[in-house]
Amino acid sequence: MKLLGFTPMQAIQAATRLGGQLMGRPEDLGRIAPGHLADLLLVDGDPLADIRILQDAGKLTAIMKGGRFHKPPAVAKAKRRPVAAE
């Protein structure tokens, strides 16, 4: 499947790794590494099999923008819940 002439992998790379280069900031954008700005999507599924999964809000299990969670993963939510005393 191609999207605007791109394979899913090419589209994802263009929006991530290559984005840092295109914006003239490859030193802190486009990679997951210490010191880099963190905008991440954690997806329940394989966007390489069907890139449309990135448009399904129900499949976005976590969203991080600027190093802060806007939608934390369910595991993190579960850890924050208080436990009732027995």
C-alpha cells in the first residue's frame, strides 16, 4: 500500500527522522535519544502493515509531546491508582 507515492515506512521516516534534518535541527529532532525532544506515539498495531492505524484514536495507546505525556500508557495510569487498604 502506498500513500501519496510513499510506502508506510517512507512516510513514517519522512515525518520523523527526516523532519529533524529538514528543519535544520538533526542534533535534537528526529531520533529517540538523550537530549532530543520527545514527541512519540505508541500504537496498538503495526503501522507498516496499515498506516491508517495512526488515524485511529483508539489504537493510540500513548501520546508524548515535548517530553510530557498527553495520553499516558494504561500501565502508567494503573500504577498511579491508589490501592485500598484491606
